[in-house]
Amino acid sequence: MATPQSDYEHLLAWCSDYRGALALLKQHRPYLEMLPSMRRPQESIITIPLPNISIRRPLDGPLGPVSTRREVTSLPCDLVMLMCDPEWKIKTGVDVVLFIHRPDEDFSELLSRWRRTQILLSENYEWLMPMQHEHLLNEGSERPYPLFIAFPQTPERIIRGLTGAGLPAIVYTPTLWSDPEERANLVTPPQFESEELTDDGDAALREWGIDIESTDDGGE
């Protein structure tokens, strides 16, 4: 069964908020540990859904490059999480690039979106920042960190392919908009290893009635 478009849209909207983004990071500990401040996540994560970048490309003259031109392009990912130091108000250089399994998308299409993103982010680029964060240095990082989100309806071959490619993936179970009786049986508050990680992200997870199960405990 294909993933409903509404499930994709709800997830994209949910993780566009820092609390949803934090809840996703909690399911992949290596990325969570890159968060500058566990106690100030609102200032540590900048989310950009359907992000654009500005690529600087040299203009060649008879004797070599004479200037540069900027070219704005959209990335084929779904969202990017930029890590920021809440004290210094600067990017840390850790950029988590999120890929949500889209309706009717197969493994090769999903993987190709990541490969195209790798190519674009190998350029000399800057992020087009949200208006409230335009004052921050927006230089891209040297290495993007991918994170793939699958649904219960996602074919097993996609999860197997991502695992085989060494790419981290988690399964997102949308229960907020399911049948009320079914939701009561499905929703289980997530358990974390440390009380230090319990904050607004956990409360938001319970409020939304969302259960996220990790399928990859580590590695990239």
C-alpha cells in the first residue's frame, strides 16, 4: 500500500517545527549528540523545509576566473536541520538533510534524491535562510548528514536498501489522524535513556500522538 499524501504532508509540517525536528533526532543518537545544547533546542536547531541554496560559480575570462555568479537552486531533499551555537549565535557546520519517503517513490528514486543532493552540496554554496535567521552566517558545511524517514507502508526493500547503503533511517508511524480506537492501542510514549533528554520535544511528541520507532541505532 502506498504512503498517503496526507501522511507525507503532516510529517513535513510537523518536523518543520524545532520540537518535531528534535523528536526525530532523538531516534538517531549519533545526530542528537551533535546538538549544541540539549537544554536550548529552540536556539540550537534551524529547520528549513524544501530548502534552496545559492551556488557561487566562477566566470572565466581569457586569463582565468574573473568573477563569480550566483545561481539559486532547490535541493531535492525535504528538509534541512542546521545546528547553531545558542551562545555565539553561529552555525556549527552540522547540517542534517532529511529525506521523507514520498508517495509512490521507490528505492532508486529516493536514493537518487540523496545522490543529487550530494552533488549540489559539493559546490561552493550558501543556504537561503528563513527571514528570522538571515543575520546568521549561512555558509554550507563540508559534509551533509542524511537522515531518511520511512512509513509503515514503505516497502521493505527500501528499508533494506538504505541499510545496505549505510544510510540511517527511522520509521515514522502517524497515529494522530488514524481511527481513535486504533490510536489508543498504537500510541506509546517514547522511552529515552537519559532524563537529560526529556524536554519540550518529548511533550510535543505525546501531544501530537506520534510514535516513532528507530530502525537504525547507529552509523551513517
